[in-house]
Amino acid sequence: MFKYKVSVTTGRQEFAETINGIYLTLVGTESSSDRTLLDKSVVDHFARGTVVSVDISVKKLLGDIVLVKVEKEKILFNDHWYCKCISVTTPSGDSFEFPCYRWIADEKEVILRDRKDQLPQDDDMKDYRRKELESRQLLFRWKEWRSGFPMSIDANSSNELPLDVQFEREKSVDFSSNYIKAIKNLGLNKFMGMTFFQSSWKDIADFEKIFMKIKNPVSDGTVPKNRVDPRTSEYVMQNWNKDYFFGYQFLNGCNPVMIRKCMNLPDKFAVTQEMVEGSLDRGLTLQEELKAGNIYIADYEILEGVQANASDPDTKQYVAAPFCLMYKNSQNEILPIAIQLSRQTTLGVGNTVFLPSDNQYDWMLAKMWVKYADYSVHQLVTHLLRTHLISEVFAIAMYRQLVAVHPVFKLLIPHVRFTIAINAAAREKLICKSGLFDKANGVGGNGIVEVIQKAMKTLTYKSLCFPEAMKARGVDNKEDLPNYYYRDDGMMVWEAVKSFVSDVVRIYYSSDETVQEDEEIQAFVHDVSFSGMKNCPESCEFPNSLKTREQLVEYLTVVIFTASAQHAAVNFGQYDWFAWIPNCPCTMRKPPPTQKGQVDMNYIMESLPDRGRSSWHLGAVWALSQFQDEELYLGVYPDMHFTEQPLIEATKTFRKKLAEVNNIIKRRNEKLKLPYWYLSPNRIPNSVAI
């Protein structure tokens, strides 16, 4: 008899253990072992974090071990077991590793391949690859949750998700309880009663009653235990109404993707030279400043005609689609110089261009309307569509088309962690009909669907490529537009990710032909284009095949950057920038002004969110801004999917480059009154998970 030593490692996740029996079959190049029930006599058998070692005896040598077949016994209590990995040592001392990193429930048989990464064209076990993908495609099915949206997972509730993409139990997300907890923690309970819910605040200072100054400030650039840095939110409260700070937020606030260089004024924007000449400090005309590249614009055309939230019949809410013209002055400040809240082409009753020279209340309210539009587009387009929903498409296609031994599966798996689960939870409780999003936001209900449908018509693959996005908006030049930290830090992180992806691709793909011959990669991008993004028009130009290694590198960089850096940049600053409600209203309860001189502070307070919506809003942005207790940050990969030395070295190089970016950002921030840290790699989670 020959003995093979087998070590079975159970994960450390909560409830990872099992009391069920585990059967193993070793498959070698020469022979296979019998189906063997592992000894259950040990009390802590398959307990969390344990390694169980057993001997499997065979009558003849098996050769090199190429597969391990795993089955979990079904008894009356059918628990789930998280198998981390299995290792096998042969009688001659050779060792074989079989990564698992998955939950095993009542599947008839789970096949584990060894740790070697295999492209499909180089794999002798094509039948096993086919069976693995067939079983995955039964679990990961496409579904159109709303007409015109990106496709999502076919599951009606979080409990219906495949086990491997569900939240671990200690990280389960319940938006309702999280918001209520946040409201309680922030001391907002007293504002949530029906007596106060629909009543207005008396004046701007009243908002301090629900503005929580978070203590324990960040001091050393490491991830803070308290989750938020109070300096930004307090700075916002103190400076929100200053024009320079209004403009600054278009560069480095929570939605730093709307500003674009303006070379020609839109037809529907009725601004003239005479209106803005007092704001131009170089002695040039508006046309000359446009030509010189000193004029920028934020255009919220996507909100034109969108229905306002009508979920509360007792409170009328409104939506506008403003233009905001901005000027880079001689001190390199970005200043608003003209705001138009309607889309009419001529001035007159119903259409007014508001200016900094107007009375303080007219100008204050006009800026509030712009920030309300900006907040709405941020939540639904910049954040929901362009990080959450897009990342889910990539995740589903990955599970459907790439087997576990494919190197690209191993590359991407940390960057889809919990993404499908968080989106399923959002569809259940947050953005569904009468969901929590409707409690505070003016663009809710049917408006959510309208905005996403519009955004899908103009979404392009190239706009997900960070350098291309900067060029398309005319903001890529540092000399033209300094102090744009989102752009500068984003470029550094993009290049670090791209370099890492290039190293991985170069290791496995020797030529462009190798990419073309990889049927799983081709199926992956085809599934994204023709299934996941099928509601995009052809002009979106999502690739349906990849011809070169360069194209593959760019594509995988898009997947990783979108899920990690882009999401971090537009998510974790929500409390910082949105908590002071006058700076960023979540709704407006009076229609936008159409004439000047008719607005006073009372009108403004009756326009801004009432007490109840303010409280729900603050609880929401607090809850959504939290890092998780066991967060995994960019480049931190505790699961050893890649075990071969070239990949280990590539990962080390990646981490080194990220550390260099961290240091550059830290040194820069030390000189700033208001530090920008959202794209510091040690603050970028690997995946969209909140």
C-alpha cells in the first residue's frame, strides 16, 4: 500500500466549518484513489481556520496528482463549508497544491485543479473546463432588472445568489438597518418623528443641529479606524458658499467627472459677453477666453425632462437640468461665472442666467440647484451606473466564461469580491420602487430609471479608460488645469494597475495570436458586449473580441480600475462633501427660480430638504462612506490564487509601485489645507463592496 498525505484547510470566515463528512478522490496521471470519507473522529474536525491532515492509502502509485474531487456528505443538517485549499504529498515527497477558496454546499462533486495557471489552448483537460463553465453558467444567469439598464444577476433576493458571491455573514448588508444605525449614531433620532419630518429648517445655521463633527482625525496617512476624516466635512461647512470652493469641488469633490473644457457655448445656453465680462480678470472677451482654453462647463442635460420623485404625495419635489459656466482665473482658481437653470434658448420669463453680481440669495440658490443636479448625477450615473452596475457585468461574465485555473480569472477574482452581493442588496432595498433612495432624494422613483436609461445611450467603453476620459473632457493637461488631484492621482494609479496587468499578460501570452486563440477570453469580452451591455447602442463600442495583447491589457485595466480606484474616488467622500446639506442638497421642494430678485432666505429654506429628508440623507451618506472592518485594499491579495514565482514577483512589484504612489500623495497632502486622499492606494478597496 502507498500513502498519500492530504491536508485540508478550512477558511476562517464565520460559519466556515462543517459537521458533515467530506469525501476525497485523488486523480493522478497514472491512476485514481478510491472515494474516501475523511476521518470524522476529531472533535474540531473541519473547524474554522483548521488544517486537517489525513492519509489516503492506495494499492498502486497514482503518478502526478492533477485533480482532487471533493464531495460534502448530505445529512439532516446541511451546512455550508468553506474550503480554502487542499494539498497532497506523494509517497516520493512531491507536493501538489489545489486552491479552492469557495463555499461547498450540496454539490454532487467539486473538481479542484492544481495551482498551475492554464490557458484553454494549452490545457489537456478541456473536458473539465467545459463542465466547470457549464455548471457556472447555470448559476450565473443574466437578467434585465430594468429596461435599458446593464444586465444583472438573475436572482430575486440576496439569498438566491450563488454561495461564492454572497456576503460572508459578518459582512451582510442591510441598508435599512445600516441607515437607521447611522441615524442613531449621529444623534438624528429626534428629527425623525412625523411632527418634524416634513417641516423646514428655519435658517442655514439650523443644519448644524444634524451636522456631526467626527472626532479622531487622521494623522499619518494610514487607514483611519474612525472611517472618515473630519477635516474635509468641517472645511465644507465653513466654506461652502464661497465661489472658489464651489469651483474646487468640480475638480476634487465627490463627483470630479463633470467639468469639461468649453470651446463653444451650447445653443441652449443664453449667456453673453456682457453678462460675464466683470468676472473675466485677464482683460479678454468671453470668446477670447474660450479660445484660450480658460472656460469650463458642467452641463446636466441628462436631467432634462426627468420626473421628480413623487413617492410622497404631501411633498412636491422638483428637478432642473442646469448649465454652469466656469472660469479659470489668473490665480488658477475655478470660479462659477454664469448659471442657467432651464434649457430655453432665449432669455425672458421662465429663463434667466444667474451671475455672481446678482443679489446674494439669487446666486446662492442658483449654486444650490447646480449642486443638487450634480449630486443626482453623481448618485445615479457616476456612482451607480459607472462603477456598481458596470463592475457587476464584468463579474458575471468572468464567472460565466473563465475557469478557475485561467490566469485572468485569478487576476480578476479579488476585484469582483462582494460586488454582485452589494448590487443585489441595493436592488432589494435601496433603488427599488419605494426603496430607501426615495426617502431623501428628489430624483427617485421613475426618475432613477429615466436617468440610467439616458446615461446608457451615451456610455462608451473608452470613457472607462481613465486617460481617454481625461482627454475627452479636455482636462488632461496639468499646465492648463492645475490642482486637479483626482486626475493626477488617478493617472498614477491607472499606470500602476496597467503595469501590473501588463506583467501578467506578458507572462502568459507570448504573442497577439495567443490572445486570439484564447477562446475563454474571447467569450468573456463577447459576453460583456452582447449580453451584459446589450442595452448600449453600437456607438458605445464595447469590444466583442480582442486581437492584441495591448487590447487585453487595456481591457483588464479598465475592469480593475473601475472596481477599485474609480469607485473609491466617487464613493468614500460622500460624507465629506454631502453631509453639509446646503452644499449639496439631495432634493428641492420649490421650483427653480425663473426671475431675479424674488428669492429670500425663507424661500431658500423652503426649497432645501426638510428635517426628515435631511436626516435620511445624512444617515445614508454616512453609511455609504464607511470602509469595511476587514477591507482588502488595492494590491492586497491574501488568497494565494497566483502561486508561481513570476506572478509572485509581479505582485510584489505592483505593491511597490502602489507604495510609491502613496508616498507621493502623502507628501503632497502635507502641503495642502484640504488633503485629497480618495485615490491614495492604501484607501482604495480592491472591489465595489459598499
